[in-house]
Amino acid sequence: MKNFSSAAVAGSNKTVLVTGAAGFIGRHLCVHLASKGFRVRAAVRQLPAAAVAGASETVVTGEINADTVWAAALGGVDCVVHLAGRAHVMHERAAAPLTLYRQVNALGTRCLAQAAAKQGVKRFVFISSIKVNGETSGTPEGTRYFSEELPVAPQDPYAVSKWEGEQALLQVCHDCRMEPVVLRLPLVYGKGVRANFAQLVKLVKSGIPLPLAAVKNRRSMLYVENLCELIFLSLVHPRAAGQLFLLSDGKDLSTPELIRLIAAGLQVKAHLFPCPVFLLNCLAAMVRKQAAVERLTGSLCVNNQKSIALLGWKPRFSLKEGIRRTVEECMR
């Protein structure tokens, strides 16, 4: 099999539109694709404070929904990576959250896909979420791995909207020659990461004792640089066309193991003490933090073998190395 991952010229003379280019993943991806020979057009909702490194040009799209006008952004584009979307909100207060998520993640994706097909775009990579498969993949005693063959089980408005976005893309591509690729991601970490991973780093750095020593879960994660290489392969590899891939670094960690790796990177001691998981869940219910505790105590494991077998993808960075590099960046 041709080694596409090392073919830096694979993107030569091709223009790729990256939506959400000013975000955490988008900034890494634009640099990565530029290094592979792509001409990168960065699509942003409004001009970012700093230029998007790696992008040859930047286009402003405004809000993404069913009425977004994409024609100017798509002119001369060979392929699209659709990263932009309404992100998962932990403490959603909207009266009709599914409507809000659906407008961006489902109807907005359909609008972009239709415009891309009309402009003759050859391949469309949609970045989805492992939450489409479900919130948990079992207990430590009976952990199963999410894979492409398992039925979907989206359980919240965000996950439902991402599933609908996947289906919208496939429906559009069914009637044209544009090739879809769908990537479902677990927690992605790396330089510039925010949200849950960044909060955990802060907690470990603070030295506050954490009642998680008794947790025996398993969770998959994905280093952003490993993701960027897989997105590149999704754009250029002929066997990626029409495929769904579930991704991870290939090694799963318990929450205590993750905390100890973060502490090692920070050069501090991990302060952990045991507390029964059922008691943590009871306390979480009292303060309405069930979802946060579930992410720390539950298991969510991903089988990434399809991308390895079909595309020859191999994560360049181990999970341990990815965490070390991420924590080093957090300390700067």
C-alpha cells in the first residue's frame, strides 16, 4: 500500500476549505495541511484576533445555519473539512436546545454540503462526535469498545444533532459525485485545549486532593496531531471515500492514570484518595453534577482498528507522549 501519510506532495495544487479554522482543532489542522502541500482556505464566523497560521486566505461566513451563503467560500475548492459546529454545552439553559444544535450541526451541515456539491467539491470530511454512539461503553468489568458496526445511541441534543448532520451529508452525497468521510472523535487534547481537559490540568496543578483513587474506568482519547494526520489521509486516500471512522490514540486510561500522567508532566505529586464511586454519584446528584462525575468515573472506549487497516494510519504520538506535550504547553 502506498504510504500516503509520508507523501507531503499529496495535497499539491489542491485547495481545501476548513470551517471552524480559528478553533482549537482548526488552527492545528490548517498548519498540518499546509505542510502537506494543500492551499488552505480558512472559513471563520468572524475575523479572529490573530491570523490563522497555515491558511493562504481567510473567508468570513457569519453564522452557520440553513441559510448560510457558501458560494464565495467554495469557489475553486477541491475538498472540505467541516469542523465548525455548535459545541456541546455542559450547563445548557436554552428552552429548546435541540433546535439550536440542529440549526448549526444538522441544517448548517446540509446547507454546506449542498453548496459544496453544487460547486463540484470532490470530497467532504465531516467531524462528528463519539457521543453519537452513546455516553458510555460499559463498566470496567464489562467494557465494550464502540466501533463503526455498532448501532448509534445519541442521548442528548448535541449528539442527536451531530448524528443528523452525518445523515444530511450522506443524503446529499447519495445523489452526486462528492465523496463523504465521517470521523467520530472522543476527547481531543493538545496545545490550546480548553474545556474539560484544561480544567483537569488546573485541578491537578492546584494540589487539591481528588477523591478518584478508587475509580477503575477506561477512556479513549485522541491527540490533536494524530487527528490532523488522519484528517489528511481522509482527504487524499482513495479508500477513505464513503467511510465512517472512529478514532483514538489506541490506548485507554483510567482517570487516576490520566491524573498521574498530568501530574508527572507538571512535575507535581498527584493527590488522590479513594471514595466509593456510588457515593461520588450520590453527591453529584445532590449538586446536579452527574454528567461531570460520569465523565470522570465512566468508561468510553473506542476501537480505532478500521482506520489502521483501511488507511494504514498509525498514531504518530503515543497517548503518554501527547499528554506530556500538552501539559508542557499548559505550563508555558
